[in-house]
Amino acid sequence: MITRIAHRQLNLATAHQLRRAGIPSATIAGRTRRASGPWQRLLPRVYLLQTGPPDPRQRALAAVLYAAQPGADPLSGGTAALTGGAALALLGVRDAPPAPHDVLIRAPRTLARTAGVRPLATRRWPATITVSGIPSARPLRAAADFAARAEDPDLVRSVLAGVVQSGWCHPADLHAELRTARLLNRPAARAAAAELLAGTRSLAEAQARETLAATDLPAPLWNARLYTPDGTFLASPDAYWPDQGVALEIDSAEYHYTRDSWHATLHRRLRLEAHGILVVSTTPSILRNTPQEVTQALHTLLTLASTRPTPPTATARGHQQLALPL
């Protein structure tokens, strides 16, 4: 029975499971007495049935086992589910912090916080999924739970953008979830929701949106999809002014400066320019440290483009600026 539990639970077991399998408390204490094993106590009432350190998945599942109702199947997602940044990190969402481990439990039950585990009592129990063997809230709920507790506004914006950019939810659904959770009164969450609905998909784009909003430049479309006259997809610049045919591209070194990615960036710019679109290229660091250089270049090109005789030959299909009800 212990072998079956260990196989099912990533070599983890609760004290309740061990005792139900016929292992006396004295035996459990003896096997965890030494740091070298053969077992380890990771959390109160949660044991790692192996020598060697736990991996991130085991730490995440240990948090769920600690929070699950004793006697219930801890893998069912019915009494405990990983949420917040830890759940998003399991899904590979960029910048999502893997710790602390926020775990939902059903209110009015309470449970003490311990060793990086934050039990969060809720009456609004979510639908759950299993990610890498760990019961977790769905990405939409995990994102809202993260936004409710994260203190760094830039991290909130980056992680929420990552959830949308990874395809885990639509910006409108995220806005609705934040509204249901009454989080739109938090400036970081509201700003992130506004940026995503407007079309921004990264922290760099969000910073660009703030920079441009403080100028007298016209509002662009964010992540508009551009098509040639015959309907062929052309590109999706970070910001685009359809009336003038001017695009802003924010090229991060991390994503664009490998040999292949750099060539792809150049080819995309050539395609845009071949269809009459003027491009301003920048990086997140330039935008952050010397934003006036970017805005001056945009102002110059927008002015020039408004008087040129030949308009661009691309059609834009962009995001609408949606109203944001509280």
C-alpha cells in the first residue's frame, strides 16, 4: 500500500496515510530522525519517502498534502488546490514565482501557515485541474489569487501578461475574474487588466503604453495584426498607427538577439517597410532609460507619414479600446 501511495504522490505521504497503511507513529519517527533518511519530514504531517532533496514538484505537492482535509483523497482537488504564482510557475508562465505555495482550502476551515505554505480559505471554490500530478486551480483563478497578494506592481503586470500571452486565458476573461474577486480596486491589477484589454502583452509594452499616454501622440493599436491587400498575414508590431502607417517594435535581447531570431526580426522589418510602413525599433532598456528618444523618433515619423503621397498597403485588425467597468 505504501508503494502505491508513493508512486501516486511523487514519493510523498501524509501521516494519516502512513498510519492507515499500518505504519506505527514510532516507526515514522525513527525513519525521519536522521537527516540522512531514509525518510524526511517536509512539512507537519507530510513526509518524503526517499533520501536526497525534494524537487520543485514534490515541494508543491507537499503543500497540497499539508492543506488537504485528512481522510480525503489529496489528489482529487476537492479540499486543497495549489493556486497563485506557484500554480502558474508549474504551467511555465514567465516570471511567476514558484514560492510561497498558496493553497486553497474550503472556508470556514482554517489552517496555520507553515514553511512557505499559505493556506487560503475560500467560499468560492474553483474548478481544478491536475498539473504535473498536482491539484491546481485553473490559470484564470490562479492569476487572480496571485494578483490579490503580490506586492510588486511590475511583477503583477508581467505575470498577468504572461498568463494571457501563453494562451491560458483571454484578456476579457481575466478582467471578469479580477472583477468577480473584487481586485480591480488594486492599482496593479486594474492597470494590468486595462493594458491587456488594450492589446499589450508584456511588461515592456505596458511601459510603452504609459510612456505614450504621457505625450500628445495619437493612441496606437497594440499588437494589431497587419495583412497585405490579398489577405496574407504580414506582421503584428507592438504598436501601430494605421492612419500614418507607423509601427513601434520593442525588441528584447532575450528573445530577438540569437542569430535566427535576429534574422527573423530583420525580415519582419523588411516586410513592413516593403508595404510602406515606417518602423521605430527600440529595446525595453532604451524605452525605460531614455523614453524621450523613442517618442521623438515616433513624432518625427508620424509627422512625415502624414504628408507622404503613397499610403501603406497593409490593413490593420487591432484590439479595440474597451470600457473597464469596476
